[in-house]
Amino acid sequence: MSLVITIGRQFGSGGRDVGEKVAQYFNIPFYDKELVEMAAQKSNLSHEALKEVDEHATNSFLYSLASGNYSLRGINAPIYYEMPINDKLFIAQAEVIKEVSNKGPCVIVGRCADYVLEDEKNVDLLNVFIYGSVDYRAKRVMEALELSQSKARDKVLKTDKQRRTYYDYYTSKDWGVMSNYDVCINAETFGIDGAANLIINYAKTKIK
């Protein structure tokens, strides 16, 4: 059984950096934005078009209401071709996530991977959520993207809202709620290296 570490994260918390360090330590594949390219290849959809809607739920509420719960039926389902591109990306990514997780241990950031893999028999899941205060995250975003404090703060809040909507929409669960994860880590308290070490040490107990 393969250990797959999924990382949900608030924007600016450093979840990607944490995930990369964990993957490097165990020398296992790391997937984040790479999933968009892989989904584009699998679905024959434009990478640029999919990139625009990555981790964004469809805004077609009436369509979704009429279509019902089709989210994991697969890209070969007849209704797939009528779906909004957001839903096509989610489905293609879900199939890619299942494929890479069944190949062996890996780290996957975002994309509702914890939900997508929850019923996979050959996967031992470790679901992590990385968070931090808005001020802490805004400061990191200011430095990374060279934004003013107010713009960085707005981007943090807006992106969090998008991620929450995306996760809640496709999983029918609540993004960031502790009971949905095995481990929740405050990156502001532990730092990127400290957060990575916490995950590594816990993962070692599961590997044994």
C-alpha cells in the first residue's frame, strides 16, 4: 500500500514549499500545478484554458443543479462533453490523481486530493492542512509577488474564498475544518521547515 500525502493549504501559508520538502526528503514524486498539464494531456483540452480555472468551482449553479452529482463519473461519461470547463478539469485531475497515487508514494497539493482518494484501496492517506494568520500570509505574498500590503491581503482573502468554494462544491465537505484532516499545522508557528519535519516524522510512523 502506497503512502500518499495530500496537502490542503491556505493561500500564502507555504503549503507548496512544505510539500516539496517532504517529497524531497522521501525522494517521491510531488504534484501541484503539474496536475493541470497532466489533466490537459489526458482530456485533450487546452492547458491555458484549464490553467485559468484551476481550483475554481463552476459558476453555473443551475447547470450543476440539473446535472446532479456527476463529478467523479469520468471523462468517458456522455455528460462530460456538456460540462463547464471547470468540471472537466476537476474530473480529469481526479483521474490523474488516482493514477499517480496507485503508482506509488507521492505528495499531492490541493485539488481535493483527500476527497478523490478517500476510497482508493491501495492508498494509505495522510491528509494535511497548512494554515496561518492573514497577516503572516499577506507578508509572505508581499515578498513573493512584490505587492503592496493591501493588495497582498486582498489576494490572500480572495484566493482563500476561491479555494473554499472549490473544495466545498466538489466534496460537499468544509475546507479547512480540522476534522477533515489527519494533521493541521500552523506554518506561522512552526515555519516551513518545522511544518515539513512534523509531516515527515508522522509519515515515518505510518511507513513502519
